[in-house]
Amino acid sequence: MKDRRRIIMTAAGVVLSGIGCGFIKAAMLGTDPFTGAVTGLCRLLGMGYGSLYVIINAVLLLTVWFTDRHYVGIATLINVVGMGYIVQFTSEAVLKGVGAAGLSGIVVELCLFFIGMMILCAGTSLYFTADLGVSTYDAAALILRDKTGRSLKGCRIGTDLLCVIVAVILGASIGAGTVATAFFMGPFIEFFNRHLAETLLSRERKSHSPMIANGGKVC
């Protein structure tokens, strides 16, 4: 029964993470670093976000597999195949809905960003706590930590900084939302971990992923 719950939590968590990223993308207040880098490459190559996301993650997946396959699991595979399309579909649907309703302005953008952040953090908490793999981008920081002996926080900052540089060079949206995700995702993920994910998995299970404690990716 617990294994079934873990699988369901993993699938639901990845889908919710994609939906949350879609709302954040639609808010246009800046994305998380990885999404920003992928968006910048989309502009450069003229490809759709969903298709390019799959290609980039497939390359990262092969790298992770041959470097440390411990971090590869169901969540990794679902993330590679479906996350990009979920983000793209959600952002387009949200923008279409907001446009059809005639809504605009900073208040609407802030509301979309906040909704997206909450959904993203809840989803991330679900699939991290289920412990059936992590996204290829999350795995990059973990493997870098394992290989260098440096702190996970420092390795995560390094991978995020690289993505921000790529995004800025390629003209992607990096703004207040990028800063907000860096500072607030960790605490919100911990909140959902304590009050949602661990409760769903088991009242007795109190495991804390190092990625949760230091703030995870997410998109």
C-alpha cells in the first residue's frame, strides 16, 4: 500500500510541479533559473518549450545515469517525458484564460505567481518525499556535491547561477520571480512536507530530503 501511495504521490507531484511552473511562467515576473535557461534556448533555436525540455533532460538523464544512477527513478522519467509539455500547456491556457477575462496588471501577475509558487512547492514536496528519483536538474547539484565534497547549497547556487547567465545571455525573462523562488521555495516546500506529503505517505515517516532542506528545483 505504501509503495502505491509513493507512486501516486510521485506522479501527482510532478504534474503539480509542472502546473505550478506554468502559472509562474504565465505571470511573467521571471522564472526559476532552469526554466529561464530553457526558455532562452527556445528563443535561440525557435523550438517549443515542451519539445526542447525533453531533449535537454534526455541529455542530462544520460549524464546522470552514467555518473550516479542512484538519483534516477520514476520521478526522473516522468519529469523528462512530461514536465515540459505540462508547463507549456498550463502557461498557454492560463494566458488565454486571463486574456479572455480581460484581466491585466501587476495584481493579476502577482496572484498568478503566488498560485504557481504554492502549487509548485506542494508538488515538489510530494515527489521528493515519495523518494522515487529526482529531476535531472536536481540530480546535477546532488552529484556535484558528492563528487566535490562541497555543500549542497553551494553546488545548487553554482548550477542556478550558470542557468541565470545562460538565460540572461539568450534574453529570457529573469526578474523578481527568480529572486522570490530562490528565497522562498525552501521554506514553503518544508511546510508542505510537514503538513501534506509526510502525512500522506505515513504518519510515522519523518524523512527529510537534503534537497527539501535546501530548496529544490523545480521546473
